[in-house]
Amino acid sequence: MNRTIGILAHADAGKTTLSEQILCLAGVLRAPGRVDHQDAFMDSDAMERRRGITIFSGQAVFALGENRYTLLDTPGHADFSAEMERALQALDAAILVVSCVEGVQSHTETIWRLARRAGLPAFFFLNKTDRVGADVDRTLAAIRKRLTPDCALFGEGAAQGRFSDAEREEIAARDEALLERYLEDGATDAAFMEAARREVAQGRLFPAFSGAALRGEGVEALLYGLDALLTTDYASRLDEPFAAHVFRVRRDGQGARETHMKVLAGRLRVKDEVQALTADGGTAREKAHELRVYHGERYRSVAQAGAGEVVAVTGLALPLPGDRIGDRPARARFETRPMLRARALFGPPLQKDAVLAAMRQLEQEDPALSVGVDPDTGEPEVSVMGPIQLEVLQELLRTRFAMDVRFGDSRILYLETIAAPAMGVGHYEPLRHYAEVHLRLTPGPRGSGVTFQSVCPVDVLALNWQRLIGTHVLERAHRGVLTGAPLTDVCVTLVTGRAHLKHTEGGDFREATYRAIRQGLMGAQSVLLEPVCRFALSVPQGALGRVLADLTRLRADFEAPQQTDEMASIEGLCPASTFMRYPAAFTAATHGRGTVSYALSHYAPCHDAEQVVAAAAYNPLASLADTPDSVFCSHGAGFNVSWREAPAWAHCPPPERETRPFVP
């Protein structure tokens, strides 16, 4: 049976070390490599070995009995969370590594939330039990408090179905029928194993194993325990239509595009055509040229791949990370968002178009980069999670494209939303063109992004036009009117619209849709959102007073410090705009003895919105590409109508009725 497992962790928890030990135990490696020795099998990229961190999702294959495993080692650094989240789509189960010294970190919580959002069965490995200060009980208690109360510690007997009394109680507590049998006259080991597998699959039980990966301790119990408790069923899906999730796009040494995917159903053969999404939301068919199964930095070519297998396919130019291809193609929405924006700086002989082309190739591999051009300076710019990612981008441009590009000081990536419903009207009618769109904008749940639905009857506007409007709503990042920041958390509802039998072309509805959204925003109650970081600090007692004063000044919201003899730990939330440059000051204040970790938690209304808006000095009417005005036609010529007057000029009457909301 094919199974794909991924190892997830915060930085320095021992994730890659555990991967090496698993491969050694499975007979793939003679001896495990080490990150600090720069010889880890899973960190095959030169940058990874030099920096001592995982940047790209590494892959290896091994077998245990009848089960064939693909192992993905994902990045642990918060700057590469997007790569980690995309890899979750390929997994059948996750192994979450938590250090018994540092415990649950803020980034651990982020990883756990993403894994649960993906609906993955999960196993914990409580690592570094050999280190001074390690405490398994404390770590388990923290997991139960901060991540899930359904985490239970298991031992070596789990792989053979020999459960201790404590393990039996944990399993039976989640199965009422089994609990009754257990209390009355006992239950067989087979019954407990069956129940444990069911509870793991349904996300009601998360087994934990403890050990020291560097010494190989506890790894066998984890691996064989997972093998016994995890269930997958891909054999029944082999005869279904082909479908796959794309989780990675890369270029090989010769520059060929590789689309890494997990086959969900059916089979993919060399020269098969697969259906994929196009940039405008349509679909097209592309031919698979070669199928590659990677093992470290090497691969072998295969003739076909079936449900449950992970392959890299050449010949495909359309799919992006997050896409479902084949049967029912779709594009995923990810929770991880960059919180910084930075401009690319370069001089002769480099040309802007060449730099942009290189950056857009990297954007295919990581769509979260959102490559664009600064509207004021014309310089290329990217969105990133943090400074380490910028350094990696700079090195990629140098090594892959021979471009000496630097990045300027990063700025906070704000977002905009609305606080109350608003109507937007867009009309586009130059000579021999026609389209009109009426949209209702309503606040959406926080983190939902921009969504679309329609309540327009199909006898008012044909379904094909409604679908096209939906495509135009979702195909670009619409800019807010306060600072020009991307719009988010807004539900766009098509209320009514009109086409012309003779003059309407596809591009007309694009213009009308963009103008309707912009016109609605001009009259809406807009809200500026800022990124908020969740942080965790470990502070020497002597510096505690200074750090607490700093956090208050930074407008942080934090819990009372948890203190031991020498150190205190502080956790809380803080606006990214005030916290991003604090780690350097924190290191100086603690003389290098303190530790700091942080990750994006969420977006919230900006604490200093007035100052940010004033500093941006953004004019929402200055850009023709984002105009809120409409174009009408009279006497054979088009003329501009301002956004304030457009509703009065609109051709569509107010709708007499609305259908039930649906997504075309």
C-alpha cells in the first residue's frame, strides 16, 4: 500500500535528524547524515547544507513490509511556512516533532493548525530526551494544553498491538462500545488495535512517542507504531479517473520544469494528457513527457504512477503549487500569507524585463511571492515571510540566473477589507463594446480572502457571463482604497448584470467587474488590516524587566512570564510593524542568552491606521488600471462617468428577485 508521510517541526527541533534515522532504520542509508556535518541525505540542496536549515521539501522512498512509503522532510523555519503548507496536500499522515527542551513553540502551533486544517492523521515525536533540561511529561502536558487534548503517549508495544493499561484506557475512552467491553470482561488486543486505527484515521487520537533522534532512540517505536496504526486505501481508487494534487514546481539541472504531484486517484502514464487550470480560470490539456520518482537528489523514470504515489512530471507548463489536476481541476487557497514586501534593486547591465522574467519563474515555484511592479518606482517587488527568505531569493537569482540582485528594506504588507456592506456598479461601453455589472460587497470571515457567489437569475444574465464575472473577481488581487493594499475578507455577490447580443466581448466584463468592485470600495467603510505575530521569548532573569518594558512599548499583548531559577518564558501577540526589528535588540539586551521565535498569527485592524494611511499618501483615483469610474456611450462615442454618478447612469434596473446564492 502506498503511503506518504511528512515530518513537520519548528526550527531546530530535530526534524531532519529524525528523517535520517528513519531512512537508516528502513535500510535506505548505511549511516544517518547530520545537518551540522552538511551531509544530511534529505538536505540535498547546496544552500540547505550551507545554512543548516531545510528550505525545500526533500523526498525519499522506502519500504516496510508490504507498505511503500514516500517521506517528505518539510522546512521548519517560519520563513518557509508556505512550502511546508503546500507539502501537506501530498501527505497521508504527519509526524510532528517537538523538542522536550524548548517545548511547544509559537510556530509549532501554526504547524499544528495547518495540519488539522488539512485533516491529516498525526503522530508526535517528543525529541531530545537525552538533553539536559528535557522533560517528557512537561512537553506532553504542553501539547495537550496548547495543541490537542487527544495526544496520548505510546510505547514500543503499539506496533505489535501490545498496549499498556494506560494506552488501553486512552483508546477505550474514545470508543464507548470498546470501553464497556473493557470494563466488563476485557477486550482483545485486536479490538484495541482496530479501535486505535479508526480513532487515528478520524482525528480523535494522536499517538506520541518519545526519544532522542540524534542517538536513534525511540525512532523504531515511532516508525513501526505509525506503520501499524496508519490506514490508507488507494487500491480501491486505481480505476477512478486520474486526479492529483500539485504540491511543488521546480526546475531540474537542465532547466526543465518539474511538476511534483501526489496521485489521488486513477493512473498517470507517460504521454497521457491531463486537464489543468489556465491563468484565466479556464482549463486546457497538456501531455506528460516523463514521470520521475525522486529519492534525495536522484530520480528514476517510471512508465506510470498510480493512486497514492508521488511523482515529478515534465512537460506540464500550467499547473501551480496547490492545483488539483485531472478530474475536476481546482486551485487551492492557502492560509500562510507573506507579511513583508520588498523591492528588487539592481544596476546595469541588468534590465528590468529580464529580472522580472526570472522572478516570475521563481513565482511559478512559489506563488506566494506575488511578483509585481511597484506602482511608484516601477521596480520589481516580491512578498516574503521574512529576511531569511529574501536572502535565499537573492542567492537563487545569482546561482540560477547569474543576476546580482539585492533587495531593499522590506515593508509591512498591509491588507484592506470593509466593515459594512456596499454596492458597486461598473459599466463599460466604448463604441462596439458593452457590459454592466452590479456587485454587492459584504464583509467576510477573517482569513477567508475574496470569495464570489451569484444571486442573479440566469434569465437576466446568462450563466456563461456569470461564470466569467466570477473568474474576473478572483483572478487578481484587487487593491483597497486606503493605501492600495490588497483586498481581503470580502464576499462579492453578483446581483445583476447586462450583456449585449452583438457588442459584448469577454474583455468587456473584465473591465466592468473591476470597475464595479472599485466603485463599491470608494463608497464603502474600509478597514486597514495589519499582520500580528505570535511570539515566544526565553529570557534570562536579569534581563526580564528590560524585556517586559520593551514589549509594552511595542504594544504587545502577552501572558504573565513563566519563571524558573534562571530563565523566564513569555508568549504573546504583537503587531508585526513594531516587532519585526526587535529580535536584534532582544539579543543585545540578553547578551545572546535569550531565544526568540515568532510567526504570523493573523491579520487584525491596524493599531495606527491613521498614521499608515497618511504615510502612504495613496490616491485611489490616480491609477487607470484601478479606476472606479464607468464608461458609457452616446452618439457613437464613449465618455467617462465618475464613480459617484455611475449608479444613476446604470442601465440595469434594481433586481425584482434574486436566486438562492450559488457559485457559478
